[in-house]
Amino acid sequence: MPRARKLWANSNLAALIIWFISALTFWILFQMLLRSSAPPSTGSSISYEERRTRLYDKLSRELDEKGAAFLKYGETSQSLSLSDLFTIKDGAVTPVLKAANPPVRANVLYMSPQYSVPIAEAVKSILSPYFEKAIWFQNSSLYHFSMFHASHHISGVPATEAEIEAEVNAIKAVAEGLCPLRISLDRVVLTSTGVLLGCWQVNSGVDPVVLRDRLRTALPHAPQKQLYDAAILHTTLARLLGQPKLPKENRITGLQFFHDLVNKLNSQLHGIQAQVSELWYVEEYDVLALALNGRMKVHKLNLGCSKA
Ligand SMILES: *[C@@H]1O[C@H](CO)[C@@H](O)[C@H](O)[C@H]1NC(C)=O
């Protein structure tokens, strides 16, 4: 009898051990499965800063991945062909202005000349020797960060004067509740379409993701699909329109020449700081008026830093 009991106890213990090992194995496998099926960390858990870094990394790779499309007339980020944007008139590059119908209504953060002029001068001094006419420099009085469109050229949302006034007032209320941003230049990037971009990070102040969210709330009729990633903070510095002028022996050097140019720009401009204290609501009567010195009406709104 005691022997039977001992056997029974032993088998009970064995069962317990087997059960425990199975449970442990199951748990470990389950954890491994969980980990492997977790979304590749693009979830909402990454910071806005990290999101921008990844975006800028991706933009930086574009030239190598897609090639220099601007050498054979590329398209801009707004799906406009550069060859449609410019013409040579009396030996000078001249924008081809096209009326926007309905006018584009853009909300942009504005960079004052105090910060934009030194950047524009550096860009000019580095690029001018190579691109005589095949380049368009962004007007340094109009450096801006495109944020949110109440109406854009792909999806037009017509508005009456009264509706525009209501929109301006709504944006004004958004601006008054925000403090100026302190930003620093993360890097200069040349896209495959030839657009030279300054890509920025936020040191303090409202994040572009949050700002775009507030603008969307303030502009309920705005196109659902906007033109840019919600995290991006970029300003166009210049647009390359064609081949650089190089001594014959330096021709056909592939993309290295452009990488060298961008590196030169970065060594001068990386880390440069700026403060942004104006939000502009711009009625653009020409497509890309802010970029091409077209016709526009600007409503300047100060970031007031007052408690809403
Ligand atoms: C640059 O923009 C300013 C402000 O809109 C304007 O007065 C000036 O004429 C522009 N410069 C050029 C070269 O178009």
C-alpha cells in the first residue's frame, strides 16, 4: 500500500513537472511569437523627432535610388514638372506662372530674413559657380515651411471672401495659442527632382505634427489628403534645373558631384539655428506663388504664446 502511494505521489510529481515544462515552453514560444509579430517599430511610440530623422534619411537616399531626374526634367514634390515651371527669357531663368483656380490657400511657417539671408547667401555662393542659368534660388524674403493647405492645386476647395475671412480668424486663434519655435537645421537634401531642401528639427515650441493637427481642426473643409508627411519641417532653398557646368574632364561623374555639393552645404549649414514666430495664411493666385514670386495675398499671424 505505501508503495502504491509513493508511486502515485511520484507520478503526480512527474505530471506536475511535465505540466510545468510544457507551460514554460508554451510561454517562451508565445513570447517569441509576440515579439516577431510586433509591428516593425513604426508605431505611434516613436518620437516626432525620430519620425523626421527617418523621413530625412529616406529623402537623402532618393537621389541614389531614383537618379537625378532633374537632368531630364523631373517633377517636384507637388507633382509639377520643372520644365513647366521655368523658361529662359532674355537669357534669364523666368518662372512660368499659372493662375491657380481656385486660388491655393496655404498655411506656412515663415522664416524671417534675419535667419534666411545667411542661409540663402551660403547656398548661392556654393551653387552659383556650377549652375549659371540652370538654377532657381528661393527668394530669401519668402523662406517658408509648408504646413497645411485649406485648398491646393490637386484638390481645390473654393471659398467666398467671407469664408476666407473666417478661415483667417480660425488660424489666428491657433497662432495666438502657440509659442515661437526654436529649430535647427538637421541637413540639406537634394531630391531626385532637383529640389534642394533644408530639413529641420524642433528644439522647442509646437511640433509640426501637432500644429498640422490643429490647423486641420480649424479648417474642417480642407482637403483630406495633404501634400506632405505630417512630421516634415522643410524649406526649399533652390531648384536645380539642369546640368552643372563642369570642365570637360569632370563630366559623367555620376551622382558624386551632387553628393559633394550637398556635403559642402551641410558642412556650412548643419546645426544652424533659427526662431520662427510667424504663421502665414497665404492666398496664392498663381500655382507655387510663394516659390516662384507669383501673385499672392499674405495674412501674417504672430505666434502669440498666449494661453488659449
Ligand atoms: C522677393 O520677395 C519680395 C517679397 O515678396 C519681393 O518684394 C521681391 O521683389 C522678391 N524678389 C524677387 C527677385 O522676385
